[in-house]
Amino acid sequence: MYLAEASFCLAVFALAYRLLLARLTYFTANRAYLLGALAASVVIPLLAFPGLAGLLAGSVSDSPAAGPLPLQLSWAAGATAAPAPSTGAGPDLTARLMSGLLALYGLGALHKLRAAARNLRGLTQLVKRHPNTDLGAFAIVHLPAPGLPAFSFGRHVFLSPLHEALSAEERQQLLLHEGVHVRQKHTLDLLLAEALGVLFWFNGLLPYFRQQLKTVHEYLADEAVARAQTSPRPYGELLIKLAARQPPFALAHAFSNQQIFLRIKMLTQPTSSPMQKLRFLLVLPVFAFAWAATACTGAPAPGEVAAPAAAAGATAAPAAAASRIGRITWLGNTYLSTVELNEALGLKPGDAYDSAAVVQRLNYDPSGRDVASRYMNNGYLFFSVKPSATRQPDGTTDLAFTIDEGRKARLRIISIVGNKKTTTTALLKLLPLRSGEDFSRDKLMESQRLLAQQGEFDPTKISIIPKPVMRPDMPTDFVDIDLVLTEKAKP
């Protein structure tokens, strides 16, 4: 019961954050909310007020017109349940089932604990095995592998030879970013989320909280670097330049991660208005609702089983309607019409609503029929779309998508680095990229595939680095493409 109530609290707080706070630029307050929500979810189900249940029950029973309490408070002191009548093998079967569930829970928690310990051990071994440079506020760990991204854990910042070769200004920006993670002790937040992930290993909301904490951490670090610069553009270009895969440890903070375009957009987004701070006042009723709901149980009195069953049947239809799409609207689109966008989305009113499927159809579908592909394959490198889901009284969900098409970008200079055996000219003839053509994400992916098929290069170390060249006085921008290759070692 405790695990169920705590999981309910996590769901309430996650939904409130997603709807009310996630888009605000008050990152410190968002971080405090996420940490407070995790702590409250653990503590709220344990709160008890002996005597209050009896007081409420007595006040209702004194009124002859009053019916039975719809929810019975479960925190009454000394309350005991009447023993169930013996049914032969029934209690033994129930006991075995409960023992099996406990064993399954224990195995899951143990597996999660081992994974967390393996992550911690891997990070500590990196610190011990490689040279360190202590800068006072934090220490730099020099890793020999050039393919790893810059990341931090605790007071250690992990850099590879790629980052050692940065210019002085770029290296200062990178270290300033990672220094914010160290100074604000962001690692402790992730350790708390990891510990709760062991306790609630079955709950899919813990990864959501951990990811949101990481996102807020990156916003805080990006904000600190942007404040120290006269313009956010050089820092945004550095994020694109160092775009890389995730670090091999879930507890680390990667300097440039999969949310790179969202972070660049947040750098240029206007600060939320002071009036939007009032949203944080809504946190109080959210906490109160979670506390009241988990303090109550729906256990019916004898003879009242049929009424709750009927009520459950009555609510079945709205629940089914809640999973259906209502209206679909688009805002900000000029390149594609509403009909074309609906065709790319592949959803229509009345279809089942699945938030994960909506995100996939917006951003990246393996078939290439997503909305983002329709834009990014036709020059719109800086395209972004912000979805919004609104629950309606009839139980359906209306979808609204706000599009920022951005300016078109054309390919300018296409460079290949790291090829020694094959000339650059020969390789460029194999690729579908041509200077002067519109930017295309599909052509970049096809180029990466063709280079991997040559057999001369390590397919896991083919990097594509776009370098936007802004031209505010011209109708389109440019983008330079660097294709970084690593030739296979001789056998």
C-alpha cells in the first residue's frame, strides 16, 4: 500500500510539473520543485493524525440524513480489520501470492541496486586510472579516448583530447558550464533520484524525474555561461560543435547531449514574466490533494460492495474517451499547410491518444514521414515544434502544435577530415551533399551510411558537425558541414 500511495504522489507531482512549470525559465525554482516532489512522495504516505478519522466519522454519523463516507480515512489509531473467515486453502494461496510478489519486488530492487553500484564503480575507476588536474573548485580528469563527450560527476570534470584542442575561449565556456554542475552539487540530485529508482524500480515516473532534473541542470549551467557572454551565439555554436553521444554513465552530466536544439532555443527564449511566478502557488493545493488522497482508502463497509462496482462501471466510458484525440490545430506554419501537416502527423480526431506516438510523429519516425523531416529535409535546419495537450470535459484531448519554422539554410562548405587513403574529392562524389543546395537531414544520414559502407573508416566514429552561418540581411542562412572520419587500424 505504501508503494502504491507513493507512486500515486509521483504521478500527481509529475503531471503538475508538466502542465504548470516545465516551460518556465525559473530554473532554480523548478529544480526545488522536482526535489521537493521526490521527497514529498516518500514522506506523504507516512503522515498520520490519530483521532481525526474518528472525529470525522462521528460528525457524519450524528446527522441522520448523512450517508456513508465516500472515503474512509486510513490513519485512525488502533484500527484493526475484522479477520476474514477461513476458507480452507484460500489464506495459504494468498500468503504464497504475497510472498511471490515480495520476492519479485526484492529481485527487481536488487537488480537496480547492482546497476547503480556498477555506474558508481565505473566513474570512480575513471578518476583513479587517469591523470587529474586539481583546479581548486573542481578537478579535471584527462581521458585518452577522443570519442567520449565532456561530462561531470561530483567535483570531477572528464575531458578527452578533443576538448583539450579547443580554443581558449571555447575551453573557458566548457569549464564554466561544468563548474556550475560542480558548484551547485547537481550530482547529489541525481544520486537521490537513483536511490529512489532502486526503491521504486517498477515505476516509470522515476526516469522522468531524473531526466527533468538533468534538463534543469543543463539549463542552469547554460544560463550561467550565457550571462558571462555578450551574445549566446558562440556558446550555441560550441554546443553544436561538441554534439556527441551520451556518456556511458547515467549519473553523469554530458556537456552536449540529445537535447541540444532545445537547449539552444532556451538560450534565446525570453525570460518568463514575473506574473508566471504565481504558478508556483498552485503547488500548495497539488501537495494538499496528494496528501488527502493518499490518506484515504476506498474500502467499503459490508453490504456496500455493489455501489462502488456500479460507480466504477459508470466511469468506464469517460475513461475510454480520455484516450481519444479531439481537435488538432496548428499555429505558425507557412511552408506547409494544415492539411499537409495533418498528413505528416498521421493522426486524426477520434484516434487513440498516445503522447509517445505524438512525439515520434513530430520529431523522428524511422519511416521518415514525421513532421520534422518534412521541414528539415527542405532546408529548415532550425525548425522546432511545441506540442500542447488539453483535456476536455467530454474526456477527449485536444492537440495544439505551435511551429517555429526558422530560416532556411543552404549548404556552403562541405569538408571531410580524417581521410588519408582516399581523396576528399573522391569521397564527396559519393555523397548526396552539394554546395548551394538546401539543408537536408536525410541526406546527412545517407552520407553517414555511405561513408560507413566504404570499409575504410570506423562506422562508430563518423561524426557530422553542422556549423550554422547566420546572414540576417539575406533571405537564407548558410550551414557548413564537417564530416569527421577515423580510419580503421591496420590488422
